[in-house]
Amino acid sequence: MFSFAGVCSREDVYKRAQDFARQIIFDLAIKGFDGCLRRITAVEFYLHIPRLFEDGVCAGGATHQQREQLNRETFYIHTRRKNQGKELEKSFAAPNRAGMDITCGDNRKIFGGILIRELDENDGPSLALRSIIRGNKGLVPIPRESDLNVWNKHEKEILCSIDSSNIWSGGPVRLVPRKIGGKLWCGPRQNIQGTVLAKEMLQFSNRPKNKAFVLAEEFYK
């Protein structure tokens, strides 16, 4: 079960993150709306745990603290605004800035999201979500001003059906068993410079993506 409920120390946070990442990357795949299976090859963890691991926007961190991140084992599709748990009308981020988490909160005070950073070693959360929605066409780079940088009506309906759905059985987009061997690497999360916990090694991958990456089992001894 992907949840950080009951963690008592930072060491416990790191251990769970490592265990969850290993399961997601090496034991599971994601089935896209087109029916194709894609490997999740990198994830990043975003958590706000009061008095223990405060990485929420309220503390100068990078975790959105959206209401959806209080859930566990659901999909959370990023919206335009960080509402810190308050109800707002859905407004999904543009296709070239969008992303999707696997939630890992506890329904009360822990906000948690496991960002799907990569599918099939194509780096970028927006690429990952676009390929889930649009298939291989989603991997094509799109200019900011392109018509393709707007979700059409049908795609918005798909996004709404995925958002907050169960990761195992919520619909056509879900996680499925698919065992693949390999070693787990860890490194810093991307594009969060200036946030309070930016240096935490909470990106996990099936390979060393750059010189900052080390074997997770050696770093988290």
C-alpha cells in the first residue's frame, strides 16, 4: 500500500520512498488510455508531513498540498493553481506543463504525491501524461503557443475520469503487474530549485540519469 501514514522518523520516510519506488519501477507498468503498457522509469516523491518532513508550499517547499494529495493510491492530475487543500473548480495544467502523481497521503494531515517523472526513459512529467492520454503522439514536442498545448474537450473528459481514480481499478488508466529486473538509483528532484528541501535525494530511476545519481541501496544504508 502506497501511504506514508504512521511514519515516525526521516529514516522511515526514506525507507518507504525507496521501497515504493522499487515496486513502481521494477514490479509495475502503467496502462495508458490507448491500452498500451509503458514502464515507469523514474519517479519523484513530494511529501508534507507536519514536524517531520515539511516540504509543502506552506513551508516554502515543493509539495502542492492539494486536497487530492491527502488520498492514497489514487491518481492526482496537476491543476493550474496550488490550493492548499481548499476546494476549487478543476483547471488542469496545460499539456506542456502537466503532470500526474500517485497519491500516498493519509486522509488527515499527510500530503503525498509520487510524481511519474518518466515513462520508457522519456524524461518529463508532461511527456508522461501526454503519452498516457495521447499515446505515442504525446511524445512529440509542442510549442507553447501551439493548439496542441490545450487539452481538447474529449481529453478533458479523460483527465476528469482519471483524476482521483483508484490506481489499480479506477478505469482504463491503471497500474498493472509487470516485473522487470534492475538496480534502483536515486538523485535530486528536478526543477524545484529554491525550495526548502531541494537537495533531498527523492528522485528514483532505473539508471543513473546524471552524475548526481548514486545507487539507492548505498545512499540509504
